[in-house]
Amino acid sequence: MPGQSRRECGQASVELVGLVFAMLLVALLAIQGITVAQTASIAQEAARNGARALSLGQDWEAAVELTIPDGLSLLDKTPHVDDGTARVRVEVSAPLGLAGMEIVDVALTRTAAFPVED
């Protein structure tokens, strides 16, 4: 480039590499945040489906397990019925990291309650 020294071109290259790295890091963190939010939503839906089935006297365990997709792990599911209310607590784990490289598991717990049908 006319008017620019080699040093200025090298500095621009270093700045570009730094900017690309920062943008990739922000994108990766955003994807991981979306994964955690989606896992929380799935855990809540599983607890709700289980509590609804328990309140109706149906197979609450099957309702919970059918809600959890492949890729997520169902760590715990606990039913409780008292005072005319059916409650189900669900703990779901999702792996965080890049494809093929699991860095850490995030476990989320959600509880839902439904009135028991007579």
C-alpha cells in the first residue's frame, strides 16, 4: 500500500487477529448461554409434564423421560404429593464446550406443581 510502512501493515494484521479472536470468543459465549437457557426451558417442561401426569395418576416418570432429548442427561427426578398438590423436581445436565470437546457439565434443577385431580 502506498504511503504505509511495513510496520503499519504488521500492526493492522495484529489488530485484525485480536479483533477476530474477540469476536469468536463473544460468539462462543453467546452459544453457551443459549445452550444453558434451552436446558433450563427443557428442564422446566419436563418437571411440568411430570407434575401434570402425577396429578392425573398417570406414569409421571415416562412423561419426564420423554421430554428430555438426546444430548442432555436426566440426573434426578423426584415426585412428591401433599395437600392436594403433585410436585415433580427434575435435574438435567447439559455439556458445555465445542463439538467433541466437553469442557464442563451444567446441571439445572426445576420444580413444577399441579393440583391433584380427584
